[in-house]
Amino acid sequence: MLPKLQTALTFCSLLSLIGLGGCLFTADMCGNELLEEVYSPDRVFKAVAFERNCGATTGFTTQISILPAEQRSLPNQGGNIFISDRDRGNAPAGRGGGPPVAVVWQGNRNLHITYDLRARTFLTKTVYDRVNITYKQKAF
């Protein structure tokens, strides 16, 4: 059984045993909202900016993945190159609730990401699947 699902099942079982009722959940309790897709000039890749929401107890994050251009769905894993949040409200909220970003291809294999200097970052990859990634911070 998947560790996340097993933990959720154990928690729900304990709540039921002590009389607090059961739980409703899904295997992945997070959801993604697509914000923007930006294709590389040769249309081999696309950079996908999205907001990830994992429920009321967590804040929104803004994330960016690099995917093959023909891929239609946003996977829950794979391709992530950037993750940030608003650092407890210090950074402004963008369209999806997380901090704003700007994504620009500067050639077929060079992606440039600008994000708010007050945002807290958790992931900033500089290379992914033959794509070089550069970053700049600024106040939005």
C-alpha cells in the first residue's frame, strides 16, 4: 500500500475508534490549477506554471514544470523545476493564490523565470532534460 494512503487510512481508523467519525480523502489530497503554458520556440517542450493546493492547512504554491509539448495532462510528479510560496503572506498573491511568476523561453533550450523577491523558494533547478533554466528576482 502507498505510504501516504496507509497513513491516511490509519489516521481515519483512529478517529473512528475514538468516536470522532471517519474521513473522506483521495489518494492525492492536492489539486493543481493551470496558470499558463509557454511553448519553446521549436515546440519540443512547454513550461507549465500552475498553482498547487493541498487543503486548508497549507498555503498555495506556485510551481513550474517542463513537459514534452504534446503532453496534455499535468502529472502529479515529474518535470518540476520550480516551487515557491508566499512565505506566510510576505509575497503578493498571483492569479492562482501563490506568488506570481513570469516564464519566458530565450531560445529552444533556455528558459528564464522571474519570481517575486519576497517569495520563499523550495526548488530552483538550473537544468532539466537538456533545458537550461535561469532565474531573476524582482518585486511584483
